[in-house]
Amino acid sequence: MKAVSPLVWTIVGAGTVLACSVTQPSAELVDARQAYLRAMESPAAQHEQDELLAAKQALQKAEEAYEGDPGSRSEKHLAYLAERRAQMAEQRGLTTAAEQDQMKTKAEYDALEKQMRKQTEQRLEKSREALGRTTSALAAVQAQLGQAGGKNAELEEKKRQLLAEKENLEKSLAVKGTELEAEREARIKAEKTAAAALASLDKFAQVKADDDETIITLNGSVLFETGKSKLLPAAEERLRAVARALKQQKNRTIQIAGHTDSRGATQMNEKLSLDRAKSVREFLVSHGVKPGMIEAVGRGEAQPVAENGTAEGRANNRRVEIIVRKGT
Amino acid sequence: MHRLWSATCLLASCGLFSCAATVNPAQQSAQSQAAVRGAVEAGAEHNPQAALHLKMARDQIQQAEQFIAAEENEAALTALQRAEIDAELAVSIARKVRVEQDAALMRSKIAELRTEATVEGAVQ
């Protein structure tokens, strides 16, 4: 109690001057309430009820501290913890939702694959039927020829045609039966390795995969010294992993885009970002990525992804993006 | 009213003072640092949102070290608890990002299969 009294006196003192401000909840408590409401409206409400309950209890503690001793350090601290707890519930809810989405997508993929295989089988069946029809037509013509004593030129011509047709159908059936399946299997395998290779990069970099492009973002601070465009030794391991993944991509174009923060002259930043992109390109080319499929561009400070007003934001803006797109 | 007041006193003194007796800054520091390592392992450094909370966690651990040096144990504990929860949040975000990326990859594979199906269909 002894230790609380100075705090109480401060509040009473402040209260006589600014009666309202004392009863206002702290910014932390306001944030915590908002975070909790957001979490309640997120997928957490459906998937993470335990987490949500923990968030609610944390918020209640903060509210109690506010009621008992508004503006206290205890209120602010408990509100800070409550806000994080609510954010965590929200994130975990989103994770569970994404996991379910992924399972659904996987099922869709499997179904589609099965459907495609069935279609291939149907096409094979049709070809077989066509072959059967041609074969019986051929037999009929041969029978007629036998009756005509082998002297009918028209029938001879028809026989030749049917024989050629039969040969073609047999050939195409053989092609369909073997190559098509083999091709499909090879494609599925290649696709799997390529996708896995790109995905595995998220140990080193931020990877964002879209329907037709994948963006790998490498933080500038791990690649280069401030103001320099020569690669740091620590960057090489990351870039080697990137090169390994890129080598497996077929029919893709790769763009290396350098970005800087907003400090320094615009032109300097443009040059620096281009030089850095070129350094990365050179490294990747020297590690086996085909030079024809990869280009370097400098974007300077024009495309920030975060606030340039804070050190954290600036660090995120200094980056190199590797954009892998479909097509030639 | 009386009950509320005594509860408040208990809460205030627990939040600010008496808990120091049960959890000391050294223990909490180990816990917070473990949470930071967990966040790094989960890949929090590679997503801006997760990286932000990881940075907050690291900053608050650093701040706590200064408080410890100045023997301000209460302030140190507060900072360390905040660091721990920020690191935990960074883990949650990093995990979510990973799962979302997996789902996006799967969707792009479906799109590829669809394109192929149309092309083959057209040939037929």
C-alpha cells in the first residue's frame, strides 16, 4: 500500500486540474480493446476459442487495473500484454483457416489430376475404337476383293487407304499410350521440384507466390554494405540457394529489381539500386542461371513497402526482389 | 466497493511489486530470449510484420538489460514480459505466413493443371 500512495496522490493531483483525462483509458488499453474486437471478428472465433478466451481474460485483467487505478503502469502493461494476446489469437485463427484452405486446395488438385488422367484414358479408348472400326472395314474390303477375284482397282485403292489409316491409328495409339503418360509424370515431378525449390527459399528470404508469379524478397542489409553494390560474403550462401532454385524453373522470366530507402539523392539511389541488382544478376548467372532469362533493373526509392520515417521501415525498403514470371 | 478496492490494491501491488519475488529478471530474461530464438527459427525475420515484433522483442530485451544494470528490477521485468509476448506473436505470424504460402503454391499448381487441360482439350 505504501508504494501505491504516491501514485494515488499523483492521480488525485492531476484529477483536480484535468478531471476528465484521469478517467480516460490509456492508449494501450484502447488498442487492446480494438485488437480483441478484431480477433472476435476473425476466423479465431470459429477455430481458436481457447486462444480467444485467453485474450479475453488478459483484457479483463487490464480493464480491472484501469478501473482500480486508471493511468497506472500496471494498466498499461497489462493492456500491452492483452493486445498481443488478442493479436496472437487472430493470427492463429488465420493459420487454422489457411491450413483448411490448403487441405481443400490439395483435394481440388488431386481431383483435377484424377480427372485429367481419366480424360487421357477416354481418349485412348476412343482411338482404340477407331482402330477397331478400321480393322473391320479392312476385313470387309478384303472379303469383297476375294469375291471379285482380286481385280477391282477401286477396291484395291480402298484397301490401300484403309491399311494406311490403320497404320496411322496404331502409331498414334502407341504414342498416346506411352508418351502421354510419361510426359505427364515427368511434368508433375518437375513441377513439384520447382515449386518446392522456390518454397524452400523462405528460410532465407520472404517468398510470395501468386498464380503466375513468385516474388523472392531479400533484405538489402544482408546483401550489401551501406552505399555499396559489392555483395557481402554472408549474402553468398543465400544467393547460392536462390540460384539453385532458379535453375530448376523452366519457361520463366526472372527480373532482379533493386530498391533503396528514401535517404540520399534520387539519382544516386537509382544508380545504386541498379548496380546492386546487377551484382545479384551476375552472381546468379555465374552460378548457372541462364543469362537470357534474367534481367536487372533499378527501382531506386520509388516503390517503398514500408514507412521511410522509421529505421525499421527504411530497412525493409532496402531490398532486392527476384520476380519469377511465367512465359518466355 | 470495498472488495473492488482491495482487489485493485492486490492487483496493482502484484503487477508492480510482489511478483518480483516469484519471477526474477534472470529467469524471465532466459524465457524471453528463448522466445526470440523460437521466432527466428520460425522464420520471423523474413516477413515484415513478424520481423517488426521480433525487433520489438529484441529492443525490449536490450532495454531490460539497462534496467537490470541500474537495478530497476520492476521495469526490467515489465520489458522482458513484453519481449516474450512480442516474440510469441512473431512466431504466430511467421507460421501463418508459411501456411498461406503453401496454400498459394498449391493454387498456382492447380492453375497450371487447368491451363494444360484446356490446351490438351483444344488439341483434341
